[in-house]
Amino acid sequence: MRVIQKNNNYIKKHRKFPILGTTPEQRLQLEIDSLLLLQKQYKCTCGKNAKHFPELKAVNFNKITITNQGLSLNLIKDKIEIYEPIKQFECIHENLKRCKIKYLDPKWTNICINESGDISLIDFEIVVINNEPISLELKELDKKYTYSEIRNKLYKIFLKRT
Ligand SMILES: [Zn+2]
């Protein structure tokens, strides 16, 4: 397996245009809220003792500094072997459910793998927290998927790429 992980933090800039009826400022807030909730109630139950989500390090105006979680699936060219991926996706799912974060942006660029084979989920701009969608578009999207369907979708995307 050849996955390069930079240990340094990285600064995330948010896209400026509206997405699903949300402003960039609202999406930044959703991401901050999600990461803080996950940090507070985090438990890794898959046996890897991994960090499956980025840690929020700083907030500066329209930018946040978060930990680097490795490479996204779209950037990994080699065939990779990952320890118990089903358990890892279940662990991610359990954390999201515990924190009541419905993750509505499942795609290969948002799934990362580090050099230890830890799977993580990044990019929390398109989410519904605590069953309270902040736009009508998010409300519609939220209705389409259950927590379990999101987990299955993430796992399917992962399988296609590995
Ligand atoms: Zn875990």
C-alpha cells in the first residue's frame, strides 16, 4: 500500500457559491458544529483506535484549520488493502448517529485513508444536524436517506475504488 500522509494540519477554504440553499457562511458553521460534536462524543469502536474524522484546530474568518486525514480515494492510484473496512464504516456510522449528524455528501473525494489504513470521512458542509435542516433543499435531501443508507453508500463507493 502506498498512501502518503502529511502530518501537518491543513487549512480548508470553503467554496464561495451557494449550495443546496446554503450560504458559504452557513456551511462553514455546519462544518464547525459537526466537527465539535464529533470531537466531544467520539468513540472508536472498530478496534483500530483510529480517528475517523478530522480534528478542528483553529477557526479564522472564512477558513478552518483541521488535521490531515491522509489521501482521498480519488488520489490513491494503487490497489490498497484495508483492515476490516466494514467495521470501520460501521464505526463512522455509529459516531454520526450518536452525534445526530446526517452526512449528505457521500462521494469518493470525501473518504480518506492514511498510511495506517485508517478510513476517515471529511467535508461536513452538507449535513443536517439534530434533525434540523437549515434549508428546504437540505430538508428534501435529508428525507431521501436514512443513516444506514448513507453508511451503505459510503461503503459501496469505497469498494468501487479499492
Ligand atoms: Zn473506529
